[in-house]
Amino acid sequence: KGKGLRKQIRGKVEFKNVWFAYNRDEWVLKDISFVVNPGETLAVVGPTGAGKTSLISLIFQFYRHNKGRILIDDIDIEEYDLGYLRSQMALVLQDVFIFSGPVEKNVKLYNEKISEEKVEKAIKYVYAREFIQKLDEGLKSELGERGTTLSVGERQLLSFARAIAFDPKILVLDEATANVDSHTEYLIQKALKKVLQNRTSIVIAHRLSTIKDADNIIVIYDGIIKESGKHEELIKKRGLYYHLYTLQFAKDIESV
């Protein structure tokens, strides 16, 4: 779509009674409604296959929803120039896309509007400088296809640097679940807090720290929002969230 609205967005995201199916009448998302105000973080939790990834696809309009409305800044998403809208959004997936080329180009993705200084600031901001400085040529160091020379945690930090360099109004993040060493995990948690600050963020959340810090949590099960609220409220309900939480974070349960 090249003919729609081209305007700077503030970052409000709203789903109004959204239904979606890949195949006719096999609903993957059913009557989904929520609002994320500019600068807020929404954590999306639920078991595998609940519909969380489909939700992400609809925000970026990789697929069109079948029923209901998706609004960005109170304007129907279908009224926007899709390319222009996506230029104000960023998507960070679990499997970080890295191509063979220098670190710097992997952060700026060949966007010449992003200066080397901005790349350096982004890398420092998300605590990625430590490992990049250890590479032979720092920012100019060549990375192999898929970033095989980097650890899982380092690839995550690089993806955060990319998000900061692009400075999107809306950030959609699917948190990686892979185990990393405790030092890198500490850096990732610190970096993530900074990345989510002052921008609308929708996170498929797996980390307890991310979930606890979210302004709102929605629990999706079988394509339906079963529960929503803040962490403490949902724990007190002793419903699905509590059940998922005790399964996933049994070792942390004493700290609640």
C-alpha cells in the first residue's frame, strides 16, 4: 500500500474486537481487545500455540485481520501508508537476523540516516560495547552469516542496539527463551529495561522481570484473552496467569 496516511505517530495501539484466522473459520484470535497508550509496556503471556505470534503479525499487517479494528493513534491501521507506518515500528524476534558484514552495518541495516556516532551510542546504551570491543576490529569487525561467531546473548544485545538506533515509536519484541550465562542475562535484563523506556512496547514475555515491570499483562489462551491486569492482581486471582507463572517461575515463587 503506498497511498495511505503518512504521519508521525505517538504510539497508541488499540485492538477492538479483533478476529483472525489463517484458514476460514479456524479462528486463531477471537474477539481480542486491548489498549496500549504511548510509552506503555504490554506483556503478552500464554502457552505455546495460544496466538501470541499471530498478534504480532497483525500489528505489522503481515496478515490482515478478518473482523474488528486495529487502531494506531485512534486511526484505523488500514488508512496508513503501510511502509511509512512500519518505518516507525521495530520488531525484535527470538531468532535475531544477522547477515555477513560488519557489526556497524548489522546495527543500522544499511540505513544511511543512522550515523556511526548513533550506532556507537546505541551499542553503549544496551551494554553491547563490552563484547564488540573484544572483536578484532570493533564496529568494523565482519560477522558471519546468522551471526554464528556471536553467542545467543550477544546476538540479543545486538538486536537491542538495532532497535535503539532506529528509535521506533512502537517496539514489538518476542523475548528469547534460550539460556545464556548469568552475566549476559544480567546485561540483557538491564538493557531491556532501557530499550522499553519511553516507547510503546508490546512484548511476548518470558522473563519474570519484564512481566513484573509491564504496565499491563494480557493472558492469551486458545486465541482468547482470559485475564488481564498487573502482575500482583493476576497472582491474587489464582487463575490461568498464576498457573502459568508457577509452572514457568517455580524457583521465583517465594519472592512474590
